[in-house]
Amino acid sequence: MPTSRVSPLDTIAAESVSPSRLARTGACLLFCSLVFCSLALGPTPAPAEELTVEQMICALDPQCGKPFEDVRLRGVTATPSMHTPGSFDRTVNFAFNSAELTADAHKELNAVAEALNSSNLSKLDIVIAGHTDGVGNDDYNQALSQKRADAARQYLITQNGIDGKRLTAKGYGKSQLLLPADPTNELNRRVQFINPNYNISSAPGASSPTPRPASSSDGL
């Protein structure tokens, strides 16, 4: 059989590839692969910015003179639906297809509770409105949004000491999308906190609203 011959160039090339060089080459290939994947998949969307406690208080307090800005919509190009005066949205995450609150949801609701317990808002009634995105069946989304609004209400009562008579939970499913032109956008999945007496209490000479009995099934 013919003897395999190795050229001098092959020998030099083999001898010049040291372990350290192989490691550097591997690291470079890994880095390039990650960069390629990142470019192919596109940038990871940043989490929505949330209102501070002070901004939440101002959104519900008719005596606050600062204009409302929904910071969650910064960088969003789709046109949002008209903002309800005396309200704000919060990203409250739940387990998939469930009304179980996540650890992040606890943190977000604790911040909301701090606002609701402030001296400016502690006497006001609040509607907790649950909203889904535009994916799925109407009836299913309606029922899920109600369960999630109920869960948020119950957490505020049991974990933050808020009087349940102040809180009404109402699910809207996908009937009030925040971004109607982008129904699958995750920003549509939100919990909205509303001062239902905002216009009444802001009228000149109006007296403080009288707390009304509320249950989790009450409407606006």
C-alpha cells in the first residue's frame, strides 16, 4: 500500500496550534455564534417602565395638578386607547393561563398598596380592572381577567391591610385593549387601578366621596 506523506507545511501548522490558541479560537467562535444569534433573533424587548408611588398617587388624586404620563408606553409606536382620567395601569404578572400571582406581581401590588394607603388616597374607593391581550376566546378572557382582578384585590386586602369595602374587582377581558392596533402586545395584559369618583371629587366645592360597599363582582 502507498505510504501517506505529510508535507512540511502540514507539520508546521499542526505544531503551531497550541492548547492556548485552541482555547482562544473556541472562545472566538462561541462569541461570534452568540452575536449572530442575537442579530438573527433581534433585540430582547426591555421590560415596561412602571410608575413610582408618587406618580400613582398623582394619577388617582384629583388635587394633583401634574399631567399624567403613562411611562409604560415610552418607546411604543402603536397608538394607545384614550386614557381614563383618574387611573393608571400596572404590569401584574400571573402564572400562565392562571390567576396565581407571581413573586413579581407581589412586588408590584405592594407598591400599589403603598400608594393606596397614602394620606391622599386612603379614603377613596378604587376599582381594580383586569385586562387581557387580544388572543383567545372572548368568554375565556373575560373569566380569566375577572379571576385575576379578584386575586389582586384579595392580595391587597390580606397582605396589605386595605379595607375590602374600598376595592371593587372587575374583569374586562379583551374588550378594552390598551393598544387596539397591536392586540397581541404584552402591554395589553395589565391591571388598571381607577378612582371612579375622580370627576366628582375634582368638581369645585365637591365634598369627599362617601365610601360605598363593594364586592368583587361589582361593576363600575
